[in-house]
Amino acid sequence: NGMQLGGVVLHKNFQLTIVSIDDMAAHAGLQVSHLVQRQHIPFSQPWGVLVFHLSKLFDSIAVVSDKPAPAPADAQDKAADGEEQAASAKQQQMMMLQEGEEEKALPIRVMDAVTVKKAAPGVVELEW
């Protein structure tokens, strides 16, 4: 019917079942674990240099922020073109990141998979 399904296919007793990852323990006796890996890499160049090169290699780079994005003030803002706003926001983020000020080394998320942040002077941390 055009609906998209998500989950894991289990094969048990010659039957296939689609199960949510949250329900894996109940249906298959399997526990789900989430791993976070971190790698520290020496990097002595300005933060803006790293951001510039990552932005040339990867299409999707975003600033990681704990603060939620501000909501639009009225209906006119909601009706504005989403692609134009996204492009403008990406340009602003890249300009902020490439300023080169080491104390403003904002963490970035590459391809919605790897977080890159300054761990210490001369050290960059990758987390995935």
C-alpha cells in the first residue's frame, strides 16, 4: 500500500517476521547494544582549515548544537522556501566554522555519522 516498513527480519521456525529493534529481546532472545567509538588524531592547523577540507570532501556538514533551532514567528516564515533557508543556513554555518578562531572550534557532524571536535590543543576527536 505504499507504506514503508522498518525493522529487522527474523527467520525462526521457517517463518520470516519483521521486528522492531526495540522488540528484539522479546522475539529472538537477542540484546541490542550501541557502541560509540572515539579516535584522537594530532592536528596542528587552524580549525577552519579542517572544516574547509571536510566541506570539500563531504556534502553534508552541520554544526552540532545542544540548543534547539528557533521556531518561526508567524505563518509567513513557515511558508518560506525550505531549500533556500537550508542553503543559507549551511553557508552561515560554514562561514562561522571557517573563521579560524581556535577558541570557537564548534563541533561538526559529517554525513550525519561522524562528529568531529577539538579535544585538546593540537588534537581532534572523531566520534562515530
